[in-house]
Amino acid sequence: MNFLSDTTAPAHPALIDAIAAANRDFAPSYGADPLTAQVEARLKAVFETDLKLLFAVSGTASNALALSVLCPSHGAILCHDEAHIHRDERGAPEFFTGGGKLIPLKGAHAKIDLAELDRALAEIPEGFVHTSPVRVLSLSNLSESGTAYSPAEIDERAGRLQDRPAFVHMDGARFANALVTLGCTPAELTWKAGIDALCFGATKNGALGAEAVILFPSVMDRFEELQARQKRAGHMAPKMRFMAAQFDAWLADDLWLDLARTANDRARALAADFRNIDGAEVLHPVDGNEIFVRLDDALAARLRSAGAQFYQWPDGSARFVTSWCTTEAEIASALGAL
Amino acid sequence: MNFLSDTTAPAHPALIDAIAAANRDFAPSYGADPLTAQVEARLKAVFETDLKLLFAVSGTASNALALSVLCPSHGAILCHDEAHIHRDERGAPEFFTGGGKLIPLKGAHAKIDLAELDRALAEIPEGFVHTSPVRVLSLSNLSESGTAYSPAEIDERAGRLQDRPAFVHMDGARFANALVTLGCTPAELTWKAGIDALCFGATKNGALGAEAVILFPSVMDRFEELQARQKRAGHMAPKMRFMAAQFDAWLADDLWLDLARTANDRARALAADFRNIDGAEVLHPVDGNEIFVRLDDALAARLRSAGAQFYQWPDGSARFVTSWCTTEAEIASALGAL
Amino acid sequence: MNFLSDTTAPAHPALIDAIAAANRDFAPSYGADPLTAQVEARLKAVFETDLKLLFAVSGTASNALALSVLCPSHGAILCHDEAHIHRDERGAPEFFTGGGKLIPLKGAHAKIDLAELDRALAEIPEGFVHTSPVRVLSLSNLSESGTAYSPAEIDERAGRLQDRPAFVHMDGARFANALVTLGCTPAELTWKAGIDALCFGATKNGALGAEAVILFPSVMDRFEELQARQKRAGHMAPKMRFMAAQFDAWLADDLWLDLARTANDRARALAADFRNIDGAEVLHPVDGNEIFVRLDDALAARLRSAGAQFYQWPDGSARFVTSWCTTEAEIASALGAL
Amino acid sequence: MNFLSDTTAPAHPALIDAIAAANRDFAPSYGADPLTAQVEARLKAVFETDLKLLFAVSGTASNALALSVLCPSHGAILCHDEAHIHRDERGAPEFFTGGGKLIPLKGAHAKIDLAELDRALAEIPEGFVHTSPVRVLSLSNLSESGTAYSPAEIDERAGRLQDRPAFVHMDGARFANALVTLGCTPAELTWKAGIDALCFGATKNGALGAEAVILFPSVMDRFEELQARQKRAGHMAPKMRFMAAQFDAWLADDLWLDLARTANDRARALAADFRNIDGAEVLHPVDGNEIFVRLDDALAARLRSAGAQFYQWPDGSARFVTSWCTTEAEIASALGAL
């Protein structure tokens, strides 16, 4: 009953097999290998559009690299106050952009409130040399509270930046989890709703360590710059075929969607259990594979002594994360303990 | 009736005279001149302590330089959400620190609320590699709303960081204005209350262009680093004697205090007028030379047509700034227009 | 006959197996897993000393991370003019250090000439605020010309910095290749000769993608800073166990030394062939797995038409790189073509 | 007999007077004042072209600001190995560009050798992601050895970059000194010869502290970016009128040319004296106000005991700098001592 994080889970065996299969003969390095090209082709089909692809070894890297080609060193990035890029990346966006400013906004369930966004935009004029202008709006989907922005919610927020030379970035470390819950297409959840660049995470959903930065057509002209920054940040792995192999197997036969669906199903089941129990209060909609629940002490103790592992969140709640390998038996055990 | 900003005011004639007087013979460059040494000696007397001094040409420069020796590139700086370093310096602190993170806090009258500070500190643990740790608390005195922190208020906030390897910075662009209102000593308002580094502004209070970064004994060991960063940022002016000359004349015979007193007196008088008028609401305590007042449209129009110049503030209020050269006659004219 | 680069070679199967074996159950993320601890223990044995270990995904990353904790943002790094950190990392050291300066030095066979080093040090005084002081000497072993510094050569160069607050860094992307040729111990080639930090590469010698930054006792106090910078640069991979697994298998039973020995043997054999042929001139001592040879056009054409792949180097020579999987048959084929 | 540096000289009295005259009434801050506009108009006449102007407080600042809008953070700047930007600015260009790389080139008399430039360009391909591409060629005029590039020499070097997306920067800290010696027009020495941006120094030639960054039409579209970076670096002085006043008086009636002519005349006279004396060897052409001379010990001692002050240069020579206020009597005294 390990509910600590989807980063503590193992990788799906199919990805290990793919790595072994890729380990034949010589292959061009630094992303010029045929597997990387094949993944790009797969992603064009998945997202129903032309796009540019680049791999990175962590979500922090992919977010910071993407932001660094969207926001100049003297620009600003709007994000939720609890966003991973603001709270959990040790200043990576500031570092990679060369000093860009993050401006945190409030909003329930870790989703940026529209009125807050409007207020921030009203306070930050264009063309005033003393103030960092807004160049990026960053949305996390899933959010830090495990909730999802719908295409309409994204479109509404992206629209607010239409009259500025600004872009919309999506931190999609758990993109698959949001997608299968919303039931829309990858295209609808991204570029059709105004997303310019997506950080598409596989690591938390079955990979060993592989994240993709995807530039949609509106910002594809920045790909050369992105590659230069990837190299300069040490993220252009020499034997890139092994990252590509992971993504290739993960995308094949919709494995990535199946894995996310499993994780989400387990989370929903566990959340349902919590909702039926006195002393537990589920704090946010469970749109993916994360549950935040306020537990009374007795309940928490009972769970722990039954072997359940989970994190205490800064707001006092308990966070339970399911993954592609969480079993129905584990959920049943947790229910038993409750 | 120019109430736009104290940066649009001329310099006090005594400082021009001092520059002319300093313009004799050869003098060592880059701060090794005798006038700079004399200013440092004067400041030691003013602040009743040993200290290290370095000049900069703008408040943005002095703040960013000071912060860059207090906060590592992967650390965080707590400041008020309306602080100059967060809103009006185009990301200079992020740039000078090499990517440090600013975390904005709320609080009435642009002073950091204690509960907000406590909440932020509780949310940011020490020793957690993923989160930028708090390394600086920055207080503006005067604040962006023209209010002053008392020594007790500073001490209270500084005390909250006592168990962290963190420092307290004061943005004192209008330090003199706060000081003469509070009636305490410079020492009481700074190092005795827990301030480690002060950015001590003269430009807004009668200088042509001169700001001092002052390191108090608790951080004096960082002076060599500060000089290296001053040089590297192009702020080590070759003919430093001309900055020193300004500060020298400004500190002589308490001219700096007289100038601040005059500006404050004018502001208090104008504020009193506003308080007696229907249609005007003074929004913050007037602790220095700035008044923020909500004006009804008719009043605002009347003032403008009488020749009064002032800024519309982002929150909808009107900002009036007095300076060392604002006259009683101008205040009387403004009253007449009201 | 692929002699393009050791980064185009596959990984050794034992490392794939190790990854598969590590893919069981949940494991702490971000380097807190038991395999990472086991690799650190192995390295302490290999280097006969206490040390600190951190993984990175590329040589560029490990070099830049190491340099960033040795050189302040206003310091300088001495390196050979052809060093990878100067020529082939797209400014990564400048980026990671926050603006540190690289000062390139000359020397035959890509090894820093002692007289050049002395001249550079004489020109760069300590304590002169206008000049970036020397804070790091970086040595590449193997060098960019495939030559090795002996322990005595390292010691001699490191000794020149003894009276400065400076450190010695080794770019060991091909450390194993140098080591087996020199026949000394890892300790003798590093900390005993004055090396403070080693970037220990496995990728070019049989790994999928794994580099280690090793801090020896003289700089172990910088490990916390190194971790913060690793995180901030996006190099703290969530599922670190998969990097650790590679290193673990690579170090086990001296596999890493066997792989390097094979690559070196093949290179020496090929070099011997070149030396016996008219129209080929081997330009540098072959101390590892790289041969730089000036070929007349007919010879080059003959090799290419026989299927040999190799790079044209900027100086006009041809570079042949062997790897752990280069076979004797390939060397024989090359000889046949010659 | 102070020959230490033109930065130790006082300012010309006309500039002090201009500052006093500018100290009337309120004036818009941050460069929006009428005097700044007037200086820009004057410069357009001087350089016979449209241009954009921005002030900075030091040569280091103006160089680094100019370079930061010409070179991306992952690009490279070619300069002479002895260039001020490489040797004497503590890494300011690396800092302001966000990590750009300086590549030092050799050449007699501190002027970049054409063959060296060609070699460097041949070694640095365009479009190779691993190597920082050349984006700027920086020429110092006067050079660090006091020599001048002629328009033809500039044109020849600038032409080498024609097929790259690269720019040519001139460090003109002593631009006036070069100009009056060459006898060409300011336009001929800059944009007509291929210069895109000029750092035009006044401080060493009679100002208190004022340097101008000038963008010629080829790069004028970068002015908004330059202003943003000026602000972010703390170089947008609030009361900019006092910098403008200096430049205004300096440009009026060709005062700047007269001052440079005086300094150059004195240098030429002193150099002639050295050339006539046994035991002194003038090392470089004296194209401006600097003389580098190898002195035997007796001569050096005689000069010092007669009261002459000068610097020992790193190469063992003695540097004598004359300035606008060096008198014929001083030159005569020096001759007497010789």
C-alpha cells in the first residue's frame, strides 16, 4: 500500500523490453536516431497536428526548458501559487529563463481563478519598462490538487492573453490522467484550447525516466532555440534512443492511456471509500490519480499501522497517489483498514 | 504643483556645490578616493556601528546588489506583494541573484502581515531540496504605500527568521522619510532591530543620483563578494568621488534629515487637507512623503485643471509625492483647488 | 566499422539486465534509493576514500554541475583551448556558474602546457576586483586528443594553484580509458594528485546514460549546494534507481575496466596499423580509445568505401573512436582496407 | 605628473556647469527628459545617421548591455585576448548575456589578427548545436595597447562575419582619441565600416561619469530590449538629466574632440621623448593617449623620484596615460626627469 508518489513506482515492463530491444548496433546520438523520429511521428498522430519534440530527464527540466523559450529573461510567468514550477522546482524556471519572474495566483483546487487572472493582468501593463511584462501563462493539468482543467477552462484562461505577445504553457506531468478523466482528445486539451507548449510526462505514468517537451505549430519556430538550450543545460542525452524507446512503447497500442486509466480507477475507488467514512474529508475533486483527504488522527493511525504509506501535505491533509501498478487488492486493504 | 515623484525633483544645491568642489586634481578611482572613505566614516557615526559601504546609481541596483550577496541563486526572498523589488525592478533581483525566487506576501498598507509571514515560513521547510529555502526577508521602509515599519515591527518580523540561515534586507529608498516620522535613531531602525543590510537612498531626497548599500557587522564578511558583484554589474563607477561628494554634503549638518522633514511636513499638510474634504479618502497612514487618496472625479479634475500633477495608481487611487523642494505655497494652491 | 563515437555504441547487456532487475517494487525517488547508496559505497572502495556522489544524464551536465560548486559566478576557470567544456558544451559552464569565465590555454596534444599555465596565472592577480580570479583548473583525462595526463603531470599542474583559493576539476568522460593505460590506481589519478572533483563518465564506456559527479573530501562540504543545483537544473531524475543500476553493474567485477581495456586494445591495434602505412600519420599518442590520424585522400576514400565510418576533425585529421564493442574483426577489416 | 589613468582625472568644468544648469525645476525621470532627447539629436548629427541612445554609468555597463542585446545566452563573442571585456570586466559580458561565451583571439598591438579571426571562424561552424555560434565580433578602438583600428581595418574584419547572423560591437571607451588621430568622420569609423553598436565613452575624456550605448540602424530594433535590460541591471538612473547634461556640454562646440586632441598631443610628445632616450622602448604605435614603454630600472626610478606616477603593466612595461588636463609643463617635467 505505497501511496507516496507515482515517482516511487517501478516502470512498466514493456518499456524495459523496449530499451533492451533498442540496444542493438550503433545509433546516431543526441536525438538523431530513428526511434526519436518515430516517437515524433506517433505524437503528431496523437495530437493531430504538426509539432516539434524534445526529450528531457525530469519534469523540472522539461518545464524549465519550455518556459525558457517562451519567456525572455526580463519577462514574467503567471502560474498558480501552488504550481510545481513555483513551489517544487528550486527556482529552475528563474534559472533557465535567465531571471524571469514567476507571479503566483490564487484559485480553488489549485486551478487559477479567472478573476485573479484578470486582476493580475490589469495590474501589469504592457510597455512599462519598470515592470516584468506577462509573457507566459502556465497551467498544470492535472493541477497540484489533482484536479483537471477542461478544454473550456483552458480556452477561457488562454483567451485572456490574446492581446499580449504571450504564450500558454501546460505542465502535463500527469497529462494522461487528466485526459482520460475528461474524455476529450489530446488536441482538444492542448493546442485547440490555446496551449502553445506542452510538457508531456511519462515518468509518473510507467516510464523509467522520460519527459517530452512538445512545441505546437504556434511556437515551432523556437525549436532551434530549444535545442540549443537543451544542449547547454546538459539535457541532450548522448544515447537518446533509450528515452525514445520508452516513449515509443508507452504510446504504442494506447498503453499510456491504459496505465492512466488504471491509476485513476484506483484513485476513484479509494476516494469513494474515504467519502463513506466518518473522520475523512476529501478536499478536492478527484480528477486523476491523487486524493487529498483530511483524516482524523485515529483514521490516519489505523491506515499507517495497516501498512499504508502516504505523505502529509503542507496544508495538513494527507495525499494518496495511485499509480499504474496500484492493485485492486491494495485498495481493498486500505478500505479494510478504514 | 508637481506631485508625480521625488525622482523628478531637482537636486539640492549643496550637492551640486560639493560635486564642483570635488572636481579638483586627480583622485583614485573605483571608490578608493578619500571622499568615499569620509562618507563611510560619517555613516559609522550616523548608524553608531562599524559597517561597509558601497555606492550604486539607482535603488534597483542597490537592492539587487545587496540581495545578491544575501540570497544564493537557489534561495528565496520573502517580500511584500507590492514591494518595489517585486513590482518595479523588471526582475533585477532574480537577475542579480542568478535566479533567486521572490515570494510575495500580503499585508495591509504594504506592510507584511505577521500571520502571512508565519504561514509562508511554515510552508517552506528547511533542508527540502525541491523547494527554494527562505534566505532573505526584505522590508521596505517607507513601504510602497508610504507607511513606516517601527523598530518593534521590524524586530518582530526579523525574529521569525532567527532559526534559519537567513538575513533581513531593508529597501530604504525613502529611509530618511520613515526615520524622521518615527523619531528613533538610524541604529534603532536598522541593525538594532535585526536588519543586516540597508539600501540607503539619497536620490529621492535631494541627491543627483546616489544610493548606498550598507552592510552591518552581521554580514560585513560579504563585502568582498559585494564589490566583485558591483564591478561585474558595471556599478563600480570610475570617478566614484562624485557620488561620494553627494553623500558627503547630504549627510553634513543633518541636511538629509532636514530635507526629509520638509517633504514629510508638506505631505502631512496635504493629507490633512484631503481628510477635510468630501470626495477624498486617504487610504493609508501618511508616515512619509507619499499620500494615496481616492478622489472622486470632480475633485481630481479640479486639481488637474489647477495644475497639480500626480499619478493614477494601479489600485485606482491617486498618488501624491512631496519632495524636499515642495513649497508651502504649492500645498496652499492644492488646497485652494480642492 | 563504426568509429564515429563511443556515444553511438550500444550499452553493455549487463547494464540492461541491471535495469530490469532494479525494476521491482517501489523505491525512494531522487537518489534516496538503496542502489544509489550501494554505488556510493562501491566508489568509496574504488577510490579508497570518502566521497560524495551524484548522478547526471550527460557529461555536459556533470561537468557544469561540478564547476558550478567550485567556481563563483564572478570567477574564472582555466582549461585547455580544445577542452570539451570550452568547445563542445554550448556555454554550459558559463550558464551553470551564473556567468563564470573560461580562460583557454594552449598545449600540445590537448594537454595544458605548464609554461602557458604559469603565464596565465602570472597575468591574473588575486584580489584585483576588475579581473575574474582563477578559481578552477579543469583537466580532461583523456584529453580531447585522446592523450592521458599521468598522476605526476596532474600533480604538477594542480600544485601551481596551491596558494590560491582554487580547485582542480577533472573531466573524466573517458576516465577509465586513461586509467587502464596509465596502470595507476583511481586514487593516484585523482585526489592523490590534487583533483578535488571528478566527472566520472560511464556512458561512453558501456552505459545507457549515466555520469557521476564525485566530490572528494577537500570539497565534500559543497555537496548540499551540488544537490540544490542538480535539482534546479532538472538533473535530479525522479527514478534515480535506474541510473544507479547502470553504475552498479558497470562497477561490479571490474566490468568498467574490462570494457575500457577492450576499447583501448582495439585503438592501439588500429593505430599500429596506421603507423605501418604510407599516407597515414598518427598525430597524438594513443593513450585511450581515440586515434587522430592525418590520412591522404586515397587512403580515406579506401577506408570509407570499405564501410569505415569516422569523423573529419576541425584540424583536418580523421578521428577514429573505438568502443567496448569494437571487435578484432572490425580492426582486421580496417587493416584490410588500408 | 599623474599618468596613472584617465579615470583619475577630474571632469572638465564645462560639464560641472552643465549639471548645475540642468538642476532647475522638475524633469521627467528615467531618460524621458528633454536633455536626453537633445543629446540623441546631437549624436545623430555627429554620426550622420538615425540611431538610438541610452546612458550608462561605466564602460563595463555599456559594453555588457550592448553585448547582451547582440549575443544570445548560448552564443559566442569574439574579442582580442587583451580586450577590456575579457580581462577587466569581471565577467560582466558573461553575466549580462546570461552565459554567453567569450572567445579570445591573438593579434599584435592588441588588434585582432585577420588570420586568427579566420581560423576561429573556420573552427566554429554554424548550426552545430554543441558549439556556441559566433554572434558578435567586438573591437576596441582605441585598443588595450593604445592603438587604433582604421575604417579599412574594421571593415575588413566586419566583412568576415557577413554570412553569419552576427554583429560587430565597438568598445569605444577612448573612441574620441582614436578618431582624432585617424582623421576620419565618426560615421566612417563606425556604421560605415560595419559597426552595429558603439559604446561611446565620455568618462575618460572629461566627463564625471557618462557612457553612451549607441545602436545604429542595423540593430535599432533591439532598443526596447536594451531598455528593459538597462532597467533590470539598475542602470536606468532616475535623474537621467544629469548624465545627459554632461554629454550635452561635452558634444557642444566639439569640446569632446578638443579634449581628445589635447590628451593625444601630450601622449605623442611624451612618446617622442621616450623614443629619444636610451633605456626606453615604446612598444606600440601611439594612436591615442596611452604609451606602453619598456623602461630600464634606472629610468623608471628617476621618473618616479621626480614625481611621475604610472602603472606597471602585466607584460612588464610601464603604461603612461595622458588626459585632457595633462599640461605641457608636466610633459616637460617628465622630459627633465628622463
